[in-house]
Amino acid sequence: MNSKGFRKIYEYIHQLFSKEDEILKSVNQSTIRNFLPQIGIRPNQGKFLQMLVMLSKAKNILEIGTLAGYSAIWMARALPPDGKLITIELNPKHAKVAEKNFQSAGLADKIKVRVGEALEVLEEMERENIGDFDMIFIDAHKPDYPKYLEKVIKFSHSGTVIAADNVIRRGEVLNKKSKVDRVVGIQKFNQMLSDRDDVIATIIPNISRSGFDGIAVVIVK
Ligand code: DHB
Ligand code: MG
């Protein structure tokens, strides 16, 4: 089957299982209206993350890479009433758009945006003793994925679920000679997941905006 066929299957699954309500549609519109990059996760991926939140019975979620808040809304909707989500965003303009979207979604009391370079924010959080997350979603600067992983494992406990977007990227990861820093970063990240004996991990292939892609799913032992 060619990629057009895969897209049709994606649409079929999407129509059945991940229809967007008005809030999610308005989040997508907010990215267009505010000229944010069109690189957010797709509905099927949102539904998948939501189910991971439910399976892990997460009360505390960490997200690296907020953009307009689309993925955070999918995940936060599966939180219990006292659940919380912290999402880290580099770009203050994106953070503002996201905060507005969280308000519209009625989730502003559950979601806190921390603005800054993710590795620096993670260090700040370490100093503030904020940690111990049940679910972590990584979807930010690809060359830094290996460093994100080292850091977030410190914020984990046995059973924490970690998911990471864009770990296949149209098969770019198959090119062992690649010198593209985002590809090298993802290759190293995937290899770390394979090598580490404190986690179990796999990659679920999927269709993202950029085409054929995958989400890594990790459980901390
Ligand atoms: C792109 C897609 C993503 O999901 C992401 O996190 C970053 C970039 C892209 O299509 O360029
Ligand atoms: Mg992504």
C-alpha cells in the first residue's frame, strides 16, 4: 500500500475514533490565526495519548513542547479532578496562545505553562523539587531528545509512561549516515531506549502531519 492508502486508513480511524469537538477545532484555528507553525499532533495521536494517560492512571503529567496546547488538552481531559499538567514552551507567543486555549477549554486550573528553554526549565524544576510525573510527553527540539530523556527519567517512578513524537520522520532515521542534527538526535534517542535496562520501550508507527512517522512509548521499570 502506498502513502495515499495509509492516509485513507488514517482518515477512516480518525472518523471513527478521534473526531474533534469545537474546542479542539478552535485550537487548530488559533494556530492558523496566530501564524504558529502547523506541526501539532494529529487527532489520532491525541486520542492515543489520552488513552495512555488513562492506562497509566496519571495524576501528574509533564509535556515538553506546548505549541498551541492541542496535545495538552487531549491529555488533560483524561486527568482526574485533582490532576495537573505542566507543559514547557520555548516561545512566549506560543505560550500565550496556548494559555488562552486552556481557558476556553475550561482547563486553565489544571494546566500550567512554563516558558523557557526546556532543558533549563527542567533544571529549574529539579531545583524546585517539582517532579515525579506519571506520564510524560516529549515533542520539542529533536536534537535535544537524548538530553530530555536523561532528565525526564529523573522525574519518573516505576510505571511512569513516557511518549515521544516524531521518532521515525518519514524513515529519515533509517539513514545511518545522516548528518542532520534532528535525525541524529532521534537516532540516538531511539538507541538509548533500546539499550537502557531501566525502561521498556517500543515505537508505534503512525501518520503525522509530516507523513509516515512514529511515537515512542516507554514504561519506566
Ligand atoms: C514537525 C512535526 C512535528 O510533529 C514536530 O514536533 C516538529 C516538526 C514538522 O513537520 O516539521
Ligand atoms: Mg511532533
